[in-house]
Amino acid sequence: MITRLCIPIAALALLLEAQPQSSALPRTPDGHPDLQGIWTSATITPLERRAEFAGKATLSDEEALAYEKKDHRPFEERPDLTPTALARVKEGRAVGAETSEAWEKGTALSRVNGAVRTSLVIDPPDGKIPGLTPEAKQRAAARKKDRERLASAKDLDPQERCVSYAPVPILPQVYNGNYQIVQTSDFVVILSEMIHEARIVRMNASHAPPSVRQWLGDSVGHWDGDTLVIDTTNFNSEAAIRGSTENLHVVERLSRVDGAILYRATLDDPATFTKPWTVEYPLAPTTDQIFEYACHEGNAWVESALRAARKAEAEGHK
């Protein structure tokens, strides 16, 4: 009897030794991986794959180093920028904004499993956000007209009004790209440094009724093994990302890998995108602190923008 018991015990020991990564994970008292801490989304990997890397999902170390040594400015003169937006970029550069220490875009490309990624978008495989539906294009055109007319403060983006930065999913910012995670058995809180928004994830819960709409949506979570899965719905009509509607559905997966958090998010909104799309990149640990982002205080931008619009109207400009 003793001999028979020794065999499965030895086999169990070998099994445990074969899983060092899982056992080495920092864990909370309830046994789940500990995701708590402050993490940064800073990276120079673009959201969408650029033309110079067409057909290349990854780079060699040599190619990555050459790209990282380039001059990556906070704002680029892109073909999609309006003349007004381009003028603001150039004006900012003229006063030295491009050398500001406030920019926190990082200095390196993102690596996942040792591979250097050329875009945060990993699906579709071309690294591009899927095209907009005809309905979404119409909404975008109407939004552009409202933005140009600027009849009221509501025609400005929520970010410009310091209302919300809609950090769902978590995507890199040009600055204030840190996030703090606080975790209990019943809740996970993700605090965004940008506009200090706190998203509360209710664990093992059901979504709120469809009538309940929020800036950050309604997030519920559960554990899939050692991966935290967050399902978010119930956005309000203004919490848009790339023109999405209130029916946007975001599924995020967070896993501890090599001291970082491997972050993956899939976005689905049939009224906006021709198909779902997925981003993936690591959130790196940082020793930086999160300070209050006092966006509302002294925000003269809204009043100035409206005054400028009325002045243009008075002078006969459209």
C-alpha cells in the first residue's frame, strides 16, 4: 500500500515542477494572479501597421533597433489631418511643444513572446482597423459638420470637455498613460491617469439592464484559469472609439507574463466596423506614481473654441 501511494505522489511532484511559470506568479489570498500595481501603456508601436511594414507583423531585432532610433514625434503630419488640425500641430512645434517632457509615448516597440510587433492591431492580420460601415460613414460625416459649425459645447469631443477619455479598451496615450489596478475577490478597479477615471469591474456578476448607459460602459469580470476576462457593454452614445455606437462590445483579457501584463482586447460593433478587431500588447510595470489630472479646473479651451466659432460666423466665415 505504501509503495502504491509513492508513485502518484512522485508523479504529482514532477507535474508541479513542470509548471514553474504558473507557480511563480504573484497571487492574492484567494489564489488568483495578482494584477495590482501601476502599469504603463507607453510604446512607440502604432495602433495600426504603417505602410513601411506592410505584410510584416513582426521585426527582427536589427530592424526594431533601427526603427526605435528614428525621430518619433508626438504628433505626425498625417494625410487624414484637416488643415486646422495640421496648423495646430505646427503651431505647437513652433512653441517647443514637441520637445515637452509631458509626452510619454515610450522609446521602444512592444514585444510579445519575444517577437517585436509592428502594430497593436493583431486581427485582422494586416494590422489595420476594419473599414467603417456605410452607416458609420454617414455618422462620421454628420459629426464632422457639427464639429466645424461648433454650435455648442456638446459639438466638442468629450476629451476636449474634460468629461471622459473613454479608456475602454486600454490604448496608449501621448501622455498620462499609466493605469493603477486594485483587486479584491469581488471587484477589480482600473484607475486611468488620464482624467483620473476609475472603472469598476464587478466580478462574477451580470450586466446592468440595457437602459443603464455609462461613459465607461458596464464591466463584469471572471477568471479563465490565470487570465482575467472583462466583458464591457452598456456604453452611452458619446463614449465612442473610432466612431463606435453605444452597442460597442469589448472583451479584454489580462494575464501576468514575464513581470508584465499581457493585454488583449477585442472590439465588436456591427453598426460601425465591418468586422471585429483585436489589439494586443504588454502593459509594463512602472515605479511612477499617478497624480491627479485636474482637467476641469481652468479649462478655457471650451469657451475659447466657442468664441472663435462665433467670431468666424460674424465675419462671414463658414
